[in-house]
Amino acid sequence: MITFFIALACLIGGYFVYGKFVDKMFHPDDRATPCVSHPDGVDYCPLPKWRAFLIQLLNIAGLGPIFGALSGAIWGPSVYLWIVFGTIFAGGVHDYLSGMLSIRNDGASISEITGKYLGNGMKQVMRVFSVILLVMVGIVFMVGAAGLIANMTPPALNKQFWVIVVLIYFFLATLLPIDKLIGKLYPVFGICLIIMALGVGGGTVIRAISDPTNHPMVELTLQNLNDSGKSIWPFMFLTVACGAISGFHATQSPMIARCVTNEKEGRQIFYGAMVAEGIIALLWASAGIAFYYNRDPAVGSITANLLALGGGNSTTVYEISTGLLGKVGGILAVLGVVACPITSGDTAFRSARLTIADWFHIDQVDMKKRLALTLPLLGIGYAVSFVDYQVVWRYFTWSNQTLAMIALWAGAVYLVSQKLNFWIAAVPATFMSAVSMTYLLMAPELYLQLPASIAYPAGIVVALAFFAIFWFRAVNPAKKGSLVFE
């Protein structure tokens, strides 16, 4: 339990200390933001700071900090370290820079931002890559939410029925102005999210105090407890995903950047929302470890129990919620969990619409033009929803963290161009390059499946090569003024 509270204190302290440092390095000012200079009543809508923060949090806090954190708990308490340090030094910086760079580029999507700072070739890659990722995210969260709701309803209302219901909501949220549906419903979803966090966190602590033998909040150990044989590096770093750093957030931050009324609100909205998501991930990782802990090796271990359930999924969440809080309290907690994928899936499809609109310069004030983009996106999402959920999730994790790596490199180049402290982005960018490349070489679903003896050094070499390119093309260019990768 001591480890849990230290980790929680570090996350909160990280927001006030390192978050303030990052904000100071960026130098936010009083220039007019996009929604102030040209509001359009659809996507560029001024929002108060509290509402912008809440929407940003609900946008980014999908199933990643819940399903991902529970799956990460299979490796044991070492998952706490990645959630804490990843959130403070990587995820928070990534989300902050994504949002602030969008504000300074008229609310541009992450693909357009990447193109400006990393070159036109990377812009074309990111346009395609980000749209595919957003559709995958929408599918993952649509199916995940439907599975959670199906666990609480009669068998006649099966999972596929709820997929259709969620899809209809996604359609409306993608199509309508941001303040008409999302802005109205998100305070309700926010209340559900708070109830879930307090319920699961409080239930885990109370149960650990009342039954320390069978359900302790296990203290930190660097030992790999994963019985499947998968190593901590890089598999845990990709599995936890959104609970530490997520490229998906780079697609969401521009949406809120179009609604922020003052640059100086950026730390609270972008960095603050990532820290809040890190806290959610910490709560669920702790709950998974404590709930499935067993001292008797003959009965099973934390990881054996979680592996038997498939890690983080709707069954695991429902079992933990009802086990900690009883039937009624558990259902309330699950409703809070349901709010996460619904409020991220809807904006995933919305971001896909905006990315395509930015790409082809399609005016989104016109309802017919919004409809022409929305219908195909949702149709593709529904068709792919029949694919096995675990397969989609595995591809999502790698592509998600690779996008985060690219967004961080774009942020680092911007900071260099403004003669600001680029290390705050370049260090996590290099780290995430190593993580993503190592996983690419080792992951079974990506087919190479190289041994660790080759994948580990190869991943590090690729990451150092990326840093060398960054250094010689941006920090110390041979040709003066060459600040992008063409």
C-alpha cells in the first residue's frame, strides 16, 4: 500500500512541479486562440476551462488506462513505475505539446502539425496513419463499451445490439457541433468517471486494510511476474499504452485546442488531463494486483488469474467492480468505466473526420459535407467491429505508441526552431523510438518475432539513429535553417 500512495503522490506532484516546468519552457502568451479569432459554431467553439479540461480528459481516457493497466498488472507492481514516470515525463509532455502546437497552428490536426515540422513526406504518412489509428480506436472503444454494457443487461440485449446503440451515438457525436451533444453530455459522463475512480480506488484500499493476507496492495518489486514469459521491455510499455503515453491523445488534443480561449490554460487542460488519466491507470493496476493476489502458489498467482481472464477486458472489469463494491456499487463503477470508451470512441471518429477535412480542405460548417465524411467512417467502423477484439487491440498498441513517438519528434523540432528547451521532448521521443522499434521486431502479431538478443540492441540503435538525425538536421544543421526532415 505504501508503493501505491507514493506513486499517487508522485503523479500529483509531477503535475505541479514538472508540468509547471514544461509550461514555463514553452512560454504560453496572450495571443488570440483559434476559437477567439474565428469561431465557426461547429468545431471552433469557445469553452470555459473546466469544460475544456473535462472534455479533454474524457476524450483521452478510453479503455487504455483501464484495460491496458489491468493487462499491464500481469507483470506485477513494476507497472507502477511506467505509469508514474511515463505520465510525468512522456505522456504529459506529449499531450501538452500536441495541444499547444495545434493552438499555434490555427487548430491544425496532428498530421498537419507533423508535416510542418518533420517535412511533407511525414505529413502524408501521418495523414493515412492517424486516420487508420482513429478508426481502430473507435472500433476498440465501441466494442469494449458494448461488452461492458452487455454484462449488466439481459441476455436478449446482447453485445452486438449494444454495438449498434453505441454506433448511433458515435454518429451523432461525430456529426453535430461539439457544444450541442458532447458539451452537454460530458458533465454527466464526468460524474460517472469520478464515481468509478473513487469507488474502485477506495474499495481496493479498504479491502487491503480489512483483508491484508489475501488481498494486499503488493509493494514494488522489479521482478517480472508474467507467467506467459513475455518480458517487461518492451511488452509492458506497449500494453499499458494510454495509462502512460498515447499517440491517440495527439489526435484528440487539437480538437480541444480549437476550443481553448487562452494559451495559459494549456497546462491545466492538456498536461493536467494526462496526469488525471495516469491516476486512473494507477487505480486499476492496483485493483487488479490486489484483487487477484493469492499467497498460495498451488492456487495461482496474480498473473495466472489475470491471464486466465485475458488480462484487461469487460469480464475482468465487471468482476473487480462487483467484487469490490457489491452488485449495485459495482454497476455504478462499471457505468463510470463505460463512460471512458464512449467518450473517447465518439471523438476518435470526430477526429478522423477533422483530419480528413484538413487533408482535403473540406469546409465543415456545411452539414452535408460533414455527413459525407461521417457516414463512410462509421460504416467502416461497424464492418471491422466483427474482427476479434484482441487482434485489433494488439495492432492498436504498436501503432498508437509509434504515433506518440512521431508527435514527440515534431514537438522537439518546434522547440529547437523557437530556441527553447528541446530536451523535454527529445528524450521521451528517443525512449519511445526504442520501445516501438523493439516491439516491432519482437511482437508475434507483427511476424518478425526476432529474439531479444537481436531486438534489444537493434531497437536502441534505431532510436539513437533517430536522435542523430534530429541533432544534425535540426539542432545543428549543416545547412543553416534546415529544421525539417524532407
